[in-house]
Amino acid sequence: MKILVTGVKGQLGYDVVNELEKRGHQAVGVDIQEMDITDKPFVDAVLNHERPDGVIHCAAWTAVDAAEEEANKEKVRQVNVTGTANIAAACRDLNCKLLYLSTDYVFDGQGETPWQPDCQDYKPLNVYGQTKLEGEQAVRDALDKYFIVRIAWVFGKNGKNFIRTMLNIGKTHDRITVVNDQIGTPTYTFDLARLLVDMIETDRYGVYHATNEGGYISWYQFACEIFRQAAELGHEAYSPAHLTVVPVTTAEYGLSKAARPFNSRLDKSKLTEKGFAPLPTWQDALHRYLQEIQV
């Protein structure tokens, strides 16, 4: 198969291209230089030239707090909504399948019940979530042959993420605070890429949720496990003797311009129901990731 991947310079796009090539597919990775998704004629020209069997659309505006700034709101909409609509229309014209990456931020993040993929009680808390939801709708409106995959708490080798932030702060501080009332599950792009390629190889279309297995945790619990595993790998600076991690509420932590969901629990049972292999546990993914980045 020939698959076009947007956002190839990001954490996920990078791993998706590698996974496609590993399986012998022809991967065409593009970023803004090769295809500005907000420019419809540009999108049409690239897709008509490449004529892929499918598109995995990883490109997005993901800077959640920056999206709240008045000067950025139209740019965010152009990327997450208009850009997605442009790609969906081009896929419709070429009769090729589209896999769109979305987020738990399409929900309001309240309660403790895991969100179901087919739940339509959408109440985004911020600009990022609203525009990703409108991107989902653009895909649904244009196509029948689509996958929408909602993910959360993403980390990968090729970019910034929570793990790298914690490791950097932990090197220079002996006490850090991390929120303990936002609950979800991490998603390792290396593992997710395998699933996305599994999907694009099929016609089992629909809306899915995908994160690593291993249970729901808070950011505080995630941070504690990051430092525990890093210390186990021989980095004494991250051990409890040198670093104290303090749980705080979102209200106590403050700082964020964008409201964050308290409940990022995603129900992933539809994956196995539709014959897809679930991702490994997040604890195992973290272990592999720390070795990959050679902490």
C-alpha cells in the first residue's frame, strides 16, 4: 500500500512512517513544507500527484495553552478544522481511506466513567478540543471510509512530552509538584503507530480509543513511575533520596491558560472487539522509551 502521512516531523508521524516502511508499505511523509494542509489547492495537488491508498493524518495544532491566545485562535482553526476538511475532501475525490487522530479533549473531562468511542456527549473545555471535534465532524461529513482514533497523554522519541519535561526538571530540582486529580493513561507513539498501520490495512472503519494498557493513573503517579524507573536505570538524581514529588490539585498548581479535563479515561474495548491487538502496558512502554532515549 501507498500511505501518505501528515505531520511527519512530529512524535507520531515520525513513528508511523517508520512502521509503514518496516512492513514494506510505501510511506510518503509530509510536513508543512511539503504540503500546507490549510491550502486546499496545495493539498489537492499533492494528493492527486501521490494518489495514495490511504492517509494517516497526524498533523495538528497541539499547543493547548497557546491555542487560547486570541492571536492564535484563527490559526488553530485553520490547521485543525480547515486543514482536516481539505484532506478529507481530497480523500473523498480519490476514494482513499483516511485515519484522523483526535483526542479525549472533545469531551468535558468530568466524572470518573471512561469515555466510550461512540459517545456523542461532546463538550470541549478549550479551543484545542473544540477544533479537534470540528475536525472529526469534517471527516464524518466528507467520508464513509474513515477511522477516527482518539488518544491521550502522548509521548514519543521525536519531540517534547511530559516524560522529557519531568526528567529535565528532576535533574535540577530536589522537589517538584505534579497534579494528582487529572486521570488518564499514557500513549507511546511507537506502540500507537503499530496499531494505526494495523487499522489502515483493514476496512474496519469507525471511531476508536487507543492508549496503552496498564490502568488509569494521575500525572503525579506517572511522574513517580518515571523517576522510579529512571533511578532503577542508574540515575541516582531521580531517587527518593534526592528528589521529592509532591501531589497537588489542578487548582493549587494553577498556571494553565486552557482548562484541562479531570477525566481522560478512554474505554479501549472496541479495539479488541474489532480484532485489533491492544497496546502494551504503559509501564512497559515507559521502560522501553527510557532505554530508547538513553536516559
